[in-house]
Amino acid sequence: MTIVRVLSNQGSGRAFLETFSDQFGITVDPQAWSEAMRSPRRLALHQELCRLLRGPVSAGAGAWDVFADEPSLAGFDIWAGDGTYFEHACHDPAIDGTKYATPQFFVLNLRSHQLAHLTVGDQSQGRKKEHDMRALKRLTPQVLRQGAPAGRKVIMVWDRAGIDIAQWVKWKQAHGLYFVSRAKDNMNLTKQGNYSIADIPVNEGVEDDAVVYISSQAVRCVTYRCPLTNKVFRFLTVLPQSVPPGVVAALYLARWDVEKCFDECKNKLEEGKSWATSPIAKTMQAESICLAHNLLLLLERKMAVEDGIHNPLEDKRRHKRLDQAITAVTKTRRKQNDGQREQRTAKLEPKHRQRCAPIPELLLRIKARATVRTIRFIRWVRTNLSVNKPWEALLEQLRRRYVTGRT
């Protein structure tokens, strides 16, 4: 029922129960539903189901794993994490006269796109919100490793709110957990030396790969100019030198996938508000969102492989956006190489001149892949949950919608 609620786009619990009764012919008492949402046993069931889905989702990744052909990452699981806020529940207690949104922390597997829940933000003792690193530190390393077996290395890509170099080093040394993040603008980085940058395609755009000290801890700092946008980034990591700096940059650029999942959750699934007040119920909602996301992912891939169901219109739009970005970069490079503009370009060196570098294949794969389910697919699932029609008829209905763009 919680998975159905995620898919049902109902604004309140009572509205969902009434719709569920009409749709499936099952009447549920609101009080029984409320008590079930507070049940530690039912929460444990949700969490176990999420763990059991790791295998099928990973096994079905196949061609969707954009890092599969990168040899330096062969021994790593790769996760991107972040926090997001859900609107407070109706009966949430007020803090200083104000009801605050509930922070939830998730991770997304960048190989398989499995979504997993880490924790609900701690709002006890009058705390309005919880900082990302505080939330991560109170979790066990086993939770952060997301079930990776002993001896398997794990990469965690987090935004700048996840920077704690001393903690990174501890996790790396004791648990094989390697962090990647983006340096803060006001960071005092003491440079101690440079790594050599191999002349390989994936390193195009890398301007520097240095050893820097932050709070007496040595880490890598990769300076990268994105060939698609010409923006300069500085990435911090405790990954070894065996992982090329261009791959470090690609890992962080792929982190945007978790933000897209949040957009899918709040705008397509319309899950932007907490269902209930208790931490158990809030956790159960987050686990249900993960279950719905992962089951939709499995269903979409199953139909693509077994039934040849693809969305050509969405593929066309996605590749069109990528082509436009590449065209813009190409025009810029032509201007740079134009002899008539040589004098103007020379005035911009060396700090602001754009590099005329090719676009790495890994970056193109990251930009070209599908990252979330389309609203058309979600509507199709939502509408047909309780419809008694042959599977082939439902597939034909979706295939027709994908081809024509109409319902």
C-alpha cells in the first residue's frame, strides 16, 4: 500500500485511503493505517525489501552503467548522496512557533541507479535542521557502504556539505570508503606537489592534479575545465592516483543524477510532503519512495530488454540537448582559432582563455544517458495498477504513447 501511495499522487493520507478503497475494493481504517505507519516491524520489512532489490537492480544495469568500461573503477561501487527536504506533516510539532521541513538523506548508485535511503534528519532537542556531515557521522560504516562485501571498495560522491577531510581519511583507512566532493570557494588549500597527468582521452579538460593539505591532511585536488561548459571546477578526493583525474571529475559531474531523482520524486511522483509525524513513519515514507523508484526502474528495463519498449521522443530530446551543447562548444573553438580574432584572444590569456580540447567519451556517455523515468511512463503505471487488461494490450498502449507522444 505504501508503494501504491507513492504512485497515487494523493495529497493526504485520508484521500489516498478513499481512492485506494475505490480502486482496489479494500477498505482500510485510517486509525489502523496510522498505527501501521508507526510500526518498527513494518519498517524493518520495507528496509529488507530495499536490500533484497540490490541484486536485481544491479544485475539489470548492463548497458546503463556508464562507468562499466572505465578500468580504474573496476573494483569500486559508486554512490552519489545528498539531502533533500520534505514539507512538514500536518501534525508535526512546532519549533519556536514554526513548523520546519523534514530533512531526508538518500544515496543513488551511479552504476545501477538504485535509490537507497540513509536516514531522516535529526530534529530532536529543538534542532531545526541537521548538517549533512553530522548525519553521515552518526551512521555506521556498513550503512554508508550500502551492503558492499568485505574487500570491495566504495566511492561516495557528495556535494560541498559533505566535506570533512579528517573523517574521510578515517573512513578510507578503516572501511575502504572513498569520498569525492567539490572544493569550497573559501578553502585554504596548501599545495605541496603535483601528480603527472597522463595523456589519455579521459583526462581532456584536466588542468591540474595536485596534492594539497587541509587541516594537516593530504588529499588530491583536481582542477578541471569542463569541455562542454568551459566552467572550472576544483574537486577534492582521497581516491588513489590510479584513478585518473578526468575520472574524478566525471564522478562528480555524474552526481547530478541524485538531484534528478529528487526532482522525479517531488514533481513527477508528487511526494514533497511528509506523510506523518513519527521518525519511523517518515523513514517508512522514504523507504517506500526508494521501493517505488527501484521497481519502476526494473520494470522499464525489463520492458526495454524483453519487449523492445523504448521512448524515441525522449531519446531524441535528450540527444538534441547534447548536440546543442556540443555545437556551442564547437562554435566557440572556431572563434578561438580564427586568425582575425588572434589579437583579441591573446589578451585573454592565460587565465580566461578557453581550452580547445575534444570532449571525452565518458563525459558524453554521462550526458547522453536517461537518468529518470518520464512522466508519461509514470502515468501509464499509475493508471493501470488496478486495470484488468492483458499485458500485451498494456504494452501496446505504452508503445503507442511513446511513438505519438499522445495519451
